[in-house]
Amino acid sequence: MEHIVTVQDAVTAFADLIEPTDAELGAIELESPVIVAEVDLLDAQIKAMDHPANDVDARRIRRARNRVLAARRDLTNRTAGAIVPGGAA
């Protein structure tokens, strides 16, 4: 019979490696506006599925989609300057 303690020791031995690094947390924080905008778009699409299509839902989805595009654009512009430090020749 195998004891659960041996399995727990094997899992907790790598606990330090499972946690996200500071760089990974920074990347998540940098991408959080995009994530929030995508969740808002998904919410708008789900609301539109609950009843027949109307102009208000179409407008809500269009605005949410525009916020996603703007957030992606801002993220791309922020990271584009960080990728090439000092300028390329």
C-alpha cells in the first residue's frame, strides 16, 4: 500500500518552481487591460444570446470589440518599445 505522504512530498518538493516568477507576474499585469476587455466582450456576447438580436446589443458588442482592439493596440505599442532597447541599427 502506497502512502499519500510520499506523493505529497513529491508534489511539495517542486512548490517553489510552481509559483509564477516576477517576470511572469509583470507580464500578466501588463496584459490585464486586454484580459479585462476580452471578458467584457464575452459578457456582451453572452447577454446578446439571451434574447432576440436588437440594436442595443449590437452597439454593446461593437463597443466592447473596439475596446479589445484598443487594449491590444496599446499593449503592442507599449511592448514594441521595450523589445528593442537602445535602438537597432
